[in-house]
Amino acid sequence: ADHVHERVLAITGGAIEVFKAVPISGFFLDHGNLDGAMVYGEQIRYIFNRSNSSFGVDADCVAANRGQEDNCFFAPNVLDYVSAPVFVLNSAYDSWQTQCIFTAELVQGWPNQTSLANGACNQFPAIAACQENPESCNQTQINTMMTYMADFLETLEGKAALTKPGNGAFLYSCHTHDTAPTGDFTVFTVNGTTMQQAVGRWWNSPLSTPAAANTYYPCAYHNGTTGPRNCNPSCPTSEMYQRQYDAQSWSV
């Protein structure tokens, strides 16, 4: 965000009144899978070092992580270094993360695999149906999956950026990914406020506005012996979950 800000300032000669950043579905955790294996982290660190990416990430983060510069390839580690006002727009139960981080395995032969697979997501058969549709989760499974949401929120709440004046966040519980660019931007709601309304209020707020005034938190899925599981009526229905899963499966 800061790099883009600098470029915009250079192009416009400084003639810009407001610059703010809205990262969409990008707060990926460096988190273990169900067995505790750091599959996603290993993949990302490999890409970082293979690409010699230390000059492509935040310089202040790199300076603070000498010897572990690959830490700066993870959003949770770099968020506090962003000086531009930030509004985090993310599902706390992001479907890509639960499938491609929390229930992922390394591709066979990693890192010298012969396939073109972009990753091995949803690799725990016992919980696969639950992963595709939260309404298919039994009580044990939904409690297991909710640990990822809890870890997501704990990680984000531990960042100074979440309390920095001028910042904010819209965190929702829908088991989806990258929905802001879709029609869901005007549909998903938290406490009576749509995603679109939340972004608009934050954008028009003074930079001195407390972050809490523009931060929205998700509900937790119902964990009874039977469903329904969904706690937010603006989230997709069971059938819509499956269509969304099918539509995004190409990218995982």
C-alpha cells in the first residue's frame, strides 16, 4: 500500500487528497494444518527465498527481521508496518484458508513435484464435506473449524494496526473467499451494516477516527449437536456454499 501511495504521489505531483488501502481477503495466517504441519508457511517461505523477494516487501519489516526476511511475506507480520490508513476486509472463516492452510498437505514430491498443482487443499477426508459446506459439519467438526476463526481473530487483534486511528476492519463469518468484488459487497452484513456501507463510512471518516468506530466483528457458528450452523443470515445458503466452492476450486 505504501509503495503504491508513493507511486501515486509521484505521478500526481502530490496532488492527491485522500489515499487509503482496502486489502481484500488477504490476511492469510501462517498457521498449521489439522496435524500441526506448517504446510502453507513452508510453501510461502520457499517461494520467497526461491524468488529472492526481500527487495519486494516492506523495507522496515525486512530490517526488523534480519535472517528471517521471509516473515515479511505474511500479511500478519507486515500489517503494522503499513503507514497508509488500512481497512481489513476479510472473512474470519475464509474458505480458501480453511481448505488450503488448515486442511492442506504438501503436493506429492514437494518441492520437486512433477504436477502443475497449485497446492493440495482439503486433504483430510474425514472433514472434507464440512470444509465444503459448514452445514455438513457435526458438532466436533464445527468446534474444530471454529478454532481457526478464533486464531484468525486473535492474530488480527494482536496487531497495533487494528487500534490505530484511521484504520478499521469488516470481519464476517461467511465461509467464502474474495467476495468483495462480487455482488456480495452489498449483501454481506454485520450488525445491520453491509460491507459496502462499512467501507464507505470508513473512507469518509477523518484520519483521527478511532479504529473501533470502524471495526465490525463476526459471529461464531452455532455448535449444537445439530444444525443449522450459520449465525449470519446474510451469508450464503447451503446450496450457495456448494456453488461457491465449485466456482473457486480452480484457484486452489
